[in-house]
Amino acid sequence: MNLDDQLSAFLGEEPRQSLADVFTAEVMKRAERQLFLERVSAAAAGAVVIGLVLWACAPALDLAVSAVAPSLAPVAAILVLAGAAMLAGGPSVWKRLGLSIR
């Protein structure tokens, strides 16, 4: 704490923000923005790769799904109904079920 900060604290004023602090904050914001953009681009590239793999496997997956789907349709209907009831009920239903959705 330098003398200006001590004087500001004694007088009850807020100390002025130095130019070094402002520069550091701007550099940190720019670094975080760059890291965010890198993460978003990596996630987008991963999504494209997964999409291409699923598109290439679509004929085999179509056969598998058409064989299994008729037996799973009632289970899917029950799950959709339960999910709709939970969403329609709101937080009171979630608390009674012991869920903490935030």
C-alpha cells in the first residue's frame, strides 16, 4: 500500500485505479476472450466430426433403430409424459422428488 492509498483510506475515499491495473485488466479480458473463442471453435470442430461420423453410419443405424424402435416406443411415451409432468409442475414437484434443478 503506497502513500496515496493510505491517504485515500484515511480520508474515506476510494483510491484511483492506476493505469497499470487498467492495462492488466484489458490484457486479461483479451486473453480470456481468445481462450473462449478457441474452446468454441474446438467444440464446433468436434460437433462437425461427430456429425460426419453419424452421417456415414446412418444406413447401419437406420436398420438398428427400425428393429429396436417398436419395442421402445411405449417406454419413450412414458418418459415423455413423466418429463412433461415434471416441467409443468415446476419446482414444487422437483422438491418432492428430491431433485435440485437450477
